[in-house]
Amino acid sequence: MSLTYLICRTHGYASKLLRKDLIRELATCRSLQQLAERLSDTEYGPRLKAAQTILDFEKALAEVFVGRLSALPELAPSKVKDFIKSYLRRYEIQNLVWIARMKLGGASEDEIRRMLIPVKGVSKLDIELLIKAKNLSELIKAIKKSGAYLLPKEVENVIDFEAELWRSYYAQIFKKLSRVPVSDRQDVKNLLGLELDLVNLKICMLSVAGKLDRRLVKKLLIDNPAGASRSKLIRLLSEGDEKIFLEHFPRYRSFLMSAASGDDWLPEVEKFRIVRRFAESRKVSKFVNFFYVLKYIMDSEAEYRDLRSIAIAVHHGIPPESRLRLLVSV
Amino acid sequence: MSLGVRYTRGFLLDLKRRLSFVRDAHELLEMKRDQLIREIRNAIAKLKKIRGEIEEEVEELYRDLALIHVTYGSQELLSASWIPGEKMELEILPRIIMGVEVPELKILKAPSVGENYPPHIIGLARKASNLIVKLLELAELEAMIERIAEDLRMTNVRVNALEKVVIPTYEELIKRIGETIDQSQLEEFMRVKLVKKALAKRREAV
């Protein structure tokens, strides 16, 4: 199939996404039932009907989200398909990290299965085999054997494992940029660079705040070919002052301020907002442009995250007026 | 209260000795009660302070937990909860306060979250782990107050029993025995006097 076809279909899919004002309205819901009722006319309606608990709710939202994304590689031409699959593998990494943590704690196979996002379509791995691994080292061995991710010989702990997976993911995705149409390549590269910059800066700020060991930070930082280098961040980190980061990265001021605030959740929300804003700012002149596909993936994730945030906020009884600052798309 | 009452001088002396012992015991128990009240007051003041601090910390912890849950979702939080932290070790030692055995917790190894927690959750995990130490302190104080309160209740019952029942009974008994003995002494005296009189009359007639 042609790239134009994929992009046109993406425009169609994008029209199905929930409007900002509806999400704002959903944030005022008093109960999960009320939320489910208000979503009954949307794509989420049939799946939310049977949802009783917050976990059911989250699962239903994840299914719609994954359903939307899994359609994209099928419509893409082989070159772009390769890139999209690699990009979507970020959700597989989340699954792998969750499996690793639960394996470490001795969770049962069923408990692990219940937790995962169903990303079969983009996965290179046999997830069922990984779930059946007896322990963490067997899980790592199976991943290494599959060749899906490049892991070093020695993986000390789960944090190490997670960092190595993301390192391998970003290395692969930057490599796969060659599959993106030339006209969009730089924009996509900048987007990934921005995202990785924020991931690295978050780790640095946590370390400056004394929440993360300096030795661990060096392991967690990921090389960024389209942003601030790892060595630069380590050098700045040795100054041990958050102001240095504000001076060197003025474009991420809001993010750095949120990270310095001490609220561990705020940088994550801010990171997603910045990445989305960047994608919004790249409103391309032509209607047929690959960037729309990436923008659609991000918008879908924003919608998924926002609905999940609203549902959990309702579950915890967070007042409606405080919920808006937890959302990424409004 | 059965004492096997005998209206004799020996028994009266024995009763007086016993009463003096009971009064000493009463005084001692009163002193113990006062000391226990002082201990319990101090412990309650400390408990109020710690409980206030813990309530604030729990509130903050729950707020952070809710916000992290909202931002990262249940899977992230639940999977992190499977990460085993380093086990804490503690010893429970008995401590005696005015004869009351209360538990004293000695933390041999404070709980630690280790290095496996993801960076965005490690702060929350550390807060929760620090809170456990405070909760243990609270539990120790609550157990101490509970034990002292129980002993205080028993001491109070004993003090009241001595004050309202035992001592008045002894006093009443001593009074009664004393009166009975005095009366029988008077009768004896009168009888001796009459016998003396009768003997004197008989001697005069002879």
C-alpha cells in the first residue's frame, strides 16, 4: 500500500478522536459509571459496559488505544511499516519492564498476563514464552536470544534492564529513521531527540534533587543523536545545581521547573505536553505528510492517557477542579 | 471477707498489725497509681504528637500515590509494588515500667527500598518506607499505653478496694473486738469486785 493511502486513512482515524472540550467535560465526572455513560456513544462505549473496577476500565481504554495503533502498520508501505512497528515497540518495552518487575517479586503467570498491554502486532518477541520464564535472568536470556533488543552481557538489576531496553529501543528507532520519507525525516528526528532530551533531563533533575544515586544516573542516561549528548549531561550534573540545567536548556524551562518542584508526577505530564506541542507546531503545509501519522499516534496516546487519568482521578476522589492539570491534551 | 474472727487480745493485736500492713500497701499502690498516671500522660502527649505527624505524612503519601497512579497508570504502580525491597529486621524487648511489662522495639535494620525501583517511584517508595519506622514507633507507644492503662485500671481497683472495703472492714472489726474485749474486761472487773465484796461480808459475819 502507498504512503498516501496510510496518511489519508490516518486523517480519517484522527477525526474519531475525542474533542478537547469533551475530555474537559469528562474530567468533571463524579463516578466511573458516569464516565462510562458519557463515553457510551464513542468507540469506548461497548468495552466499558462490563467494566466494574478501575483495572477493568484501564484495560478497556488500553484495548481501544492498541486497537487504533495496530491498524497503522497494516496500512503502511513496507519501509514505513518497519519504522512504525519500531516506534510502537515502546509499548512492548513497558510490557517487558512490567514482566521483569513481577518476575522479580515472584508473581504468577496469570497475574502478569492480566497486567500487559496487548501489543502482539508490533512485537518481535514471544510474550507467552517470556511470561513463562522462571526468573529474571531467564527472561533476559530469552530476550537476548530473540535478538529483538541488544542487551549487554551483564544486567545487574531491573533498573539496568529497563535502561538497556530503552537504550536499545532508541538506537533502533534512530537507525530506522532512514525508512521515513526524506521530507519528514528531520522533523521526526527532532521529535525523538526532544523526547529523549526530556527523558535524560528528568533523570538528571532527580539526581540533583538527591532522589537518585549519581552512579545510577550514568547508567540510566541514553545517548541522544538528535539532542544533548550524554557526556554534556554528565558534565552538567557534576556541577550539582539545577540552575545550570535551566541556563543550558532554556527551551525546556517549564519541564525543568516542574522537575525541580519535587512532584515526581509533574515532569511526566509536562514531558508529554512539550512533545505534543512540538508535534502541533510542526503543522505541515501539505495535507499528505508522514508527520500526521506520528501526530495521530501521539494524539491517540494523549487521549488514552487522559481518559485513564480521569478514571483514576475519579477512583481516588481527586476534585474535578484539580484534574485538568493532570491531563496532557487540554 | 472471712477472717475467722476471735474476740481475743492476741487476735486484736494481729488485726492491728495487718491493718498497718494494708495501709502501707494502700499508700504504695497510690504512689504506683500516681506514677502510672504520669507515665500514661507523657506517653499520650508523645502519641498525639507522633500521630499528628504520621497523619500528615500519610496524607502526603496518599496524595503522591494518587498523583503517580493518575500519571503512570495502575500497571506501572502495581508492577513496581512487586519489586522486593530489602527486609527490615527488628527485635522486641520487654521493658518494665512500675512493674508493667511493655514492649520495646529495637530496629536492627531499617527498611530500605533498594535500587530496583524506577526513578519516578523511588521517592514514593522511600516515603512509605520511612513511614513504616514511624508507624512502628506509634505501635510501640500504643501497646505501652494499652498495657499501662490496663495495669492502672487494676491498680485503681485495688486502691479502691483497700480504701473502701478492706481498711474500713479491718477498722470496724478492730473497733468491735476492742469494744467486746473492753466490755468483757469490765464485766470481769465487776465480777471480781462483787466476789471481793461477798468474801468481805462473809469474813465479817465469821
